[in-house]
Amino acid sequence: MKHYLSVLGVLCAIALQPAFAETKACLNPHFSYRAQPVGYHDLVAENTIGTHVARVRITTSCIDLHDADTISLSTQFGCLGKGDSVIATGIDGRRQRCIVTRVAPDVQTNDKP
């Protein structure tokens, strides 16, 4: 029985690990934020006011995000997460609506002094 409970505990910890990782990467689009494309599907964003201004890397279902001039993010909750809305608009007026597929800390920029 003890072995079964130990295995069950390990499996629960593994299953919950992605949820804990994403809670460390919180962007609240209800407040002022800055978002910049960093590739065809990814962008880096950070809140510009408040105590939590850590940068996050957001992977989306967008195509050619690198051409976007304006990026709007929205969520019904406090932190942006999977399935939330992304709207990317180009200078030519083309607009695409897509969703967030992943949110993670932007390790490359958070590690710099």
C-alpha cells in the first residue's frame, strides 16, 4: 500500500508540473503590457506596470507573427494561458486572430544581469 501511494504521489507531481511552471510565467493583459514578435509563431511580452513585470515567451497559432505591428492579448482570467486570444495586426491593415498555445518564462532575457 505504501508503494502504491508513493507511485501515485510521483505521478501527481509529474502531471501537475506543467501547471506550476506556467504559474511562474504570468502576464496579465488587463494591465499595461508590451508585446513584441520574436519569430513566426512566438512573441515576448511583459507587463509595464506593477510589481510583477517578468518577461514571458508566448507561443501562438498565428502565422507570420513577425510581420505584426500591433499585438493584442486578452484573457478572462488574471494570467494569460492556453487558449486565450491573440490578435495581430499589420501596417497594411491585415488582421489575424489566433490563440495562445504555450506560456513560459523568457529564460534568455530573465538571466541577463
